[in-house]
Amino acid sequence: MEKFKNSLETPKTPDRAKLEKLLQGVSEYLKNKEGVPVDQDCRLDPWAFQGIYSEQEIKEDQLKAEQHKHSAESQESKTPADQESQMIGEVAEELTTIVWNKVLRDKFVTVRTTLYDDTKNGVDHIIIEKSTGKTICAIDDVSAITGLTLSRKKIRAQEIMKRGGATLKYGLVVDKNKRFSLARWQKELPYFYLPLAGSEVDKLVAEINDSTQETSETEKKLVAYQIQVIREQVKEQQKLLRNQVVLNSNQAQKLNKIAEIFNDQLIASIIGSR
């Protein structure tokens, strides 16, 4: 698991065609097998929320998200190196979508958020536990393992925790019939960031199996590494909660539940599976 975070090599361009094919395969799985309305990039489709939100409100949210995205790109992508870094970040997010839905599809559904929630609320993914139907956490992918970017993400995670957790305008839950249902405003979701060295991304893409039905050892190790990262952040957040003057018992219970779900046995089952 160490190899995913200890490299000083210059990032190389990953195989985007391979990723796009895998994303489309995962998208078809999510739509046809799980009944989750996603687009070809595995993002929740905001237009599926018509009836929950008005068409005009969805249009306005989409416009805000696109404007925010283009503004960020114009500010951060002034050089080829900046553009490369931004692309690597997108690939890191896509990798998480693919490997979690391949390695852990029996236990969890992992979905990319709408572009609005990505840009507005800083959440890239939500993870839903299939046995309970609950959204157990929100995830922000980070293509950096050191430096200012990672420091900012850590500070942001702490700030979100102090507010009680992450918020999503376009959410996903499981109804009483065990079917996925769209949700208005999910709040107080435990929030974690997943750092991944940009220099490792192209290697990871090269080593993942190009079938959505089969997994490579690299994919299993990546998911196990990401679970371990979440576990470490759970401990950090639990410690911060204990130091608060007024303990948020609801938040503490959610963190305890995540610690129970992402346990040693789960990691062992991933690494030992064939």
C-alpha cells in the first residue's frame, strides 16, 4: 500500500481511453443493476431530480457549477504543468469510482456526485452501504500526498467536521423496498479526503483490469489503502471530537459506525480475495 503515496517521479499521462471504457461499463452497471441514475462518467444525473427540484432550479445549479469549473480552470491552468495536474486530479477521482464499484460492489455502491455538489460542496463521491441503505460518508479525492494542496484539504475536512459534516443538495438513499431513491439535501455526512500521488496515477491506470467483472491485485491494494486512509482520518476526527467543549454525539456515533464497517476483516477480505 505504500507505493500509492511514496513517489517523487513526474506524473505521466494516463490511458484515458481505457478509463473512459471502464467508466462507461461501471455506469451501465450502476444504472441497470443498481437502478442509480448516473451519466456516462458515473456522476449522479441532476435531471433525474425533476420533481424534487424545478427544471429552472436544476438549470441554475448546472450553470453555477459550469461557471465555477471554468473559473477554477482559468485561474489554475495557466501552464501546461497546471493543466496536467488538473487532469491527473480528474483521473484520480475516476479511479476511485471504478475500483470501488469493482472490488466492493457486493457491499457498497460508490457514486460520483453531481457537478454542482462537486464544485459547491467539495464532495466527489458518496459511499452507500448496501446492507443498510445508508450513505455512510462523503469523499474528496486529492491527487497530492504532500504540500499546500493536501494541507488545504486537511483543513477543509476539519472545518466540515466542525460544522457537523458534509452537505449534498443532490443525494441518494435506499427506500423501504431496497431500491435507490433520490434525496433532497443530505446533511451531516462524515467527510474524508483520499490522497493519491499524482506520479502513481498512470501506473495504476495501466495495472487495473480492463474488464468491469475482473479485478487486479493493484485494484485490491488501492481500495485497501484508501480504506486504511479513511480509518486513520476517523481516528483523527474522533480525537478532535473528544476535545470539543460540547460533544456532537450524533457525529461520534457515525464515526464509530464507520470504524466498525471499515474494519481489519474487510481489508483482509479484499487483499485475500481472488
